[in-house]
Amino acid sequence: MEFRELFPLWDRLSADEQRQISESLVYRRFDKGTLIHDGSADCSGLMMVAEGQLRAFILSEDGREISIYRLFERDVCLFSASCVFRSIQFSVHVEAEKDSGVWMIPAELYHRLMERSAALANYTNELMASRFSEVMWLMEQILWKSFDKRLAACLLEESAIAEGMRLTLTHEQIARHLGTAREVVTRMLRYFSDEGMVRLSRGSVELADEKRLRALAEA
Amino acid sequence: MEFRELFPLWDRLSADEQRQISESLVYRRFDKGTLIHDGSADCSGLMMVAEGQLRAFILSEDGREISIYRLFERDVCLFSASCVFRSIQFSVHVEAEKDSGVWMIPAELYHRLMERSAALANYTNELMASRFSEVMWLMEQILWKSFDKRLAACLLEESAIAEGMRLTLTHEQIARHLGTAREVVTRMLRYFSDEGMVRLSRGSVELADEKRLRALAEA
């Protein structure tokens, strides 16, 4: 889809702002699994997902990951342009979780437009507030929810994304989403399986009792 | 101190904007221990610390707390005006950690001014980015949790070596001991200092609460 159809603020930009964006917009395709943005080292620009699905995650020094949010069609990734904000002092990595197409606006141009446009700056504020909310939610999960609840919530979320009960996810992938070790996931999935809440097979997890999983996640 | 001396953006506001703020500004004093802002139920307004010290924290359903950041003189608390942002979906509580004096701008006025002023909206963006960074830092600590323990252990060891509580060590030296970057040490020491576990001065670190440091190191 065209950028102007995806970007909710397009009609509130001046003709000149629209022209500047149009002239420097780039459309890029990324194969599933590609690392699109690699932490703070890199300030690729603002990304708007046109198709596919991206995953934003943080990385520990010893290589452990935890997913912090997903980006779907029309979602905008601010942190691939984190150099726009002086005060951002953390690194987010972004990978294509499906084959994806992404509109990119150079960070420098976005910064320049935002400096002068209250509409764009307020839009950016709302984007940041909404990512902030996702991270706060995640932090509360990590702090206060036991792992069985987090895993149940994760399976339900993945099932909503996949629009089906059968998830083609390895234990390793789930462990990475949840920032834990594969063994921890395997053990809990076996418990879920014994309880009849999931059915396990090689490389996939099937939700067998959505109702109980939901009760657990929301307990 | 007067609001206009504390607020870095004052001179970039129009005379009319300055007048509107001056007319609705309120100065409030809070005794140490007072709960100033009570989660999302309450949208008191934007707060600027004129004197004292505030603590922002989140609260679990069963009443557990965790501090997410401290606010010192000149710091601004956005989340006491979280209704300004549609996308903020979490609750922050704020209490006075010392006797404090706070300038408050009504949320509705701030929202109205920010809608039209790119300068104010960009300033707010930076505030949010900087709180976001603090929360991400905290989350990484919680997730990968080891550096705080390592640093606490290192300080105790050095103190045993020095046979005293006052260590003449630079952050650079500690960083070298621990195989990390100086910035990482500085940040964690500031956190220890905010928590009252150490006292910092140029070229030295004083252990102020050995018992807590030991509990942390051995956790």
C-alpha cells in the first residue's frame, strides 16, 4: 500500500512536507528472519510496516533476547530512528518475523519536520506513549506474574496473531520471546500438555483448551 | 524557585502561552511520605519539582511496589498528567520522598498548548524518551540481573581491602575490575546512590548501607 494511505497524519502535512517525504521515502523488502535494525549503532530511519510482521526485542550482553513488541501493518517503529531523540539511551533490535515490506523515512528528515510541526511531534508522542505502555505491561508481567501465566498469555497472543490454534513455534523461539531458557519452556509446556491445555508435536504447539489457558493467563 | 527559571522552554513560549501558564500554575508543598499521584485514576497535571525529591513507582495488584525512577529539582513528571496522552495505558504512582515543593500545570491546559506548539510537543517527547530509557534500563536489570550484584560484591570486596567504607576508586577503575564500560558503572552507582546505599563524590565511593549491599550481592 502507498505510504500516504498508511500514514494517518498525511493529510495534516503541508504540501511541502508531503513533497519532502515523498522524495526521500524508500520501500524495502525483508525476508523472514532478516535483522532489520541492529540496536543503537544504527539509525536507519522511521519505519512504517506496509506488509508482513516485525518483532522488536532487546538483547543481553550474553546474547539472551526478549521480545518487547510486535509491529503489524500500519505500525510505525520509532526506535529504528532513535537518534531523533537525544534522550533515548537504550537499544532495540528489529527483525522481520514474516516476509515484510517497509516504508522508510530518513531519520534526519523526520527530525527536521518534527521540530517544526506540532502535529507530527504530537503524533510521535502518542507513538512513543503507546510503545512505552507495551513495555510497562511487559515489565509488570515479568515482575509480578509467574511463568505459567506468562506462557499461557504468550500462547494466546501468538494464536491471535496466527489466527489459529496451531502455532508453528519451537520451544527455543518461545523462550526467546519470553526471555528465558528453552528448558524452562519445555518443562512448562509438558505440564500444560499433561493438563490437556496444549498438544505438542515437533516444531508446533496446538492450543487444546483455550478457555483454561485464558483463565490461567488472566488469573 | 520560580517556574520560569526552572522550565527550560519558558523563553520559547509566546507571551500569550506564558500568560496562560502563569495564570493557572499552582505551587504545592508535600510532606515527606505523601502520596502525590495515585495511578491512572487521577490526572492532577504536569508536575515540575522545585525542591525536594519524588519517587515514581508501579504497584502490583497485591500491593508490591517497584521504584521506576526518581525526580529531583527541575525534573518534570509527565505521568501525573497521563490523561494528556491517549496511548498511555499504565499507572504510575508518585510520592514525596523528601519534603518537596512542586509546580503544577493543569493537564488540560498543557494538552491544549502542546497541541499547537511544536516546541512544547518536542520537549514533551524528550521527557517521555528519557523516562522510557530509565524504564528500559530497569527492565534490563531485572531481566538479566547480574550487574547490580556484581557491582555490590565488588564494592564490598574493595571495602574489605581498604579496611574502610570510603573507597578512593574512579568509576573507570571499577569498570575495569568488572570488565564493563564506565557508563554502565556510573549509571548503577547513581542508582545505588539514589537508593541510599552509597555516597558519591569526586574520585570516591562511600558505602552508606553495607547491610543492603551485602543482601544485594548475596541475593
